[in-house]
Amino acid sequence: MPLPTAPTRRPNNPNTRQADKKANGDLLLKGVLCVLIGLGVLVSPYFITSPGMQGIVAKASLVGWFALVLGIAFLVVYARRRMTAQTRH
């Protein structure tokens, strides 16, 4: 006798809805913080007056770009989750 197919949707009860809201909020927070950190690392060398410190921060531009791209990706995933959640209900 074959096994039944796996469910494609999660159960709709208050516990899973609350967990989804918390996960979405965490994703939004991570996205905003990563974008802010990335922008801070990329823009700060222009405002630092010490040439030595300016060079050190300027060498970390790869980290700034990574944080910026990661934050934007988090925000895109958050927006996609929000749009699919609105169409499901």
C-alpha cells in the first residue's frame, strides 16, 4: 500500500502564525541592520579625518558590499513572504 502524499501547506493555527510573524520580524530587522552596516562601512571613509584610519576602513569595502547585498537579499525575502502571505489569506 503506497504512502499518502506529503502535505504542501502548513497547518493554520495560532502557534504557527505567531512563529511566522516572529520569523518575518527577525528577517526585517536583520535586513535593515545589514543594510545600515554596509552603508556605514562604505560611506565612513569619506568622513574620517585620520588618514591611517581612513585607509583601514577603506580596505574593508568588500565587507561593506557583502553586508549591503546580504541586507538587500533579506529585505527581498521579507517582501516576498509578505506578498505571498497576503494572497493566501
